Amino acid sequence: MIAYSVRRIFSLIPVLFGMTIIVFAIIHAIPGDPAQVILGQKATKEAIATLTRELGLDEPWYIQYVDYIKGLLTGDLGISLRTRGPINEEIWPYLAATIELTVVAMVIAVFVGVNAGIISAWFSHSWFDYLAMIFALIGVSMPIFWLGLMEQWAFSIELGWLPSTGREDVRNPVTAITNLYLLDTLIQGRMDQFGQVIQHLILPSFALATIPMAIIARMTRSTMLEVIKSDYIRTARAKGVSMFWVVYKHSLKNAIIPVLTVIGLQTGLLLGGAILTETIFGWPGIGRYLYDAIGYRDYPVIQSGILLIAAIFVVINLIIDLLYALIDPRINYHS
């Protein structure tokens, strides 16, 4: 296991290096002049040329790339062209907001999706099975922007139960320590703020959870249907083992491997693809941050943001691979 983990970690290096080349090439192929965007349409040619030299954009592309790689190797993501601030400090609050939203959404998706899939498989062709699969189909098909707007209309405007936008109550702001507000409020013992943060998380996290929830439910049902037909499951039931232990100890353990793969992929996709949810709910996440950077042709921010998301995606898949062996000891990583 340790040798495999080390090999996988070292295998990330060429993947991330290749990602830097691809992202750098694509970003610099985007039409438009960052200096022109920063200074505005009325800027003079002299001012644009001066800012271009200051930003180092007049250098050949390969020199810009080498400078960028040197910065990455020292842990420096560079300087934002728009704000002139260090990206290391700017990007973390946005990334933390997206991580918090993604984790809560995936907890909801995994809990509901796995259990719905288990019940649907155990009572296949029952009314619950048909109803759950209908809702799963709706969840996959429903546009997130429409669901988000309906949530705001129903629970914020009509019922007034939950806030419609934002991450915190602006009248009682959270003092950021890690920028993970749930953790920060617990560290400070501010349970009133903790409750407010939970309220702000409910609507966007449920909207974001719908698609992975539906996919996980369908995958769990499919794999569970194969497992529950096995001889050892019939033997366990014949011995009088309770249905709970048959399902969660014997069946689920052998059916969870494909589901884990889906969970890992969906988590990575949510980290980089939550821009619609963040826009609708005014969530200050990494998607909004990168969207604004694209509008300003802020190359260092775009490159660093995409590379960071790619690195997290790869790490998540590494963790999922390692979980395979912990759950199923038949998996051999020595080869």
C-alpha cells in the first residue's frame, strides 16, 4: 500500500506539469489585451504599452511560462494582473467557500443517494423503487439554475425560512480563521453564527447535490441488485441475520467500490463546476473568482485556479483509489 501510494504521488508530477502546459497555451490563445481590459477602452496606447511592460506581458510566451513554473516550484502562484495582489492570499477564501459548499453538498448526496439506492434495490420493483428512480431521473435532468431560483422563490420569498443569497449574515459577520466558516464558528464557540452559516448553506448545497445524488442513487441500486443475488447473501439471510447487517455489513461493502468511483468524480466536478450555483446564490466561491478573472484576462489567476482545482481533483481520485484496498482486501496493489 505504501509503495503504491508513493508511486501514485510521483505519477501526479507529469500530470500536473502537462496540465500547466495545456492551460498556459489555451489561456494565452484567448483574444484580448489584459492591459487594455484593466485600463479601460479610453486608455492611451502609451499607458497600455507601459502597463504591458510592467506586467511582463511583452516577454516571449516561453519566458512567461518559465517564470510561472519557477513561481509554482517555490509555492508562489503569482500576482493578479487586476488587483496586483498575491494570488496565494486572494484565492484561498474563495476556494474555502467552494470546498465548504461542495463537502456539505456531497454529504447530502451520499447519504440520501446511497440509502435510496439500497432501499430501491432491496425492494426492487416496489412503489418506492419506481418513485426513487423517477426522482433520480428528474434530479439528473433538472437544470441547477432553475432549481436554485425555485428554492429561492419557495423558501426565501414565499415562506421566509432561509436566506436567499450570501454565505453569512452581513449584520453579524464571521471572523475568519481558516475561511471555512463552519469550522471557524465552532473554534470561536459562536453557535449563533454556526446556525446562520448552516442556514445560508442549505439552499445552495441542496441545489448542488441534486445531480450527484441522483447518479449515486442509480449506481448504488445497480450494484446492490447484483450483490444481493449472491449466495453468501442468501446464506446470511437464511441464518437469521438481521436485514440491517445483511445490507450494510455484507451487501454494501461489496457493492460500494463503483459507487466510490462516482463519488470521487462528482466531488471533483463540483469543486470546479459550481459556478451556476455560486452565481444564483451569491456564493463567493472559486467559480465566481475565476469567472471574473476570465473577464479581466487575468492570466495568472486563471492558470493558478485551474491548476489548483486539477490538483485537488487528482488528489481526490488518489484517496478513492487507496480506499478501495481498505474496503476490499482482495484488491492487490503490488502489481
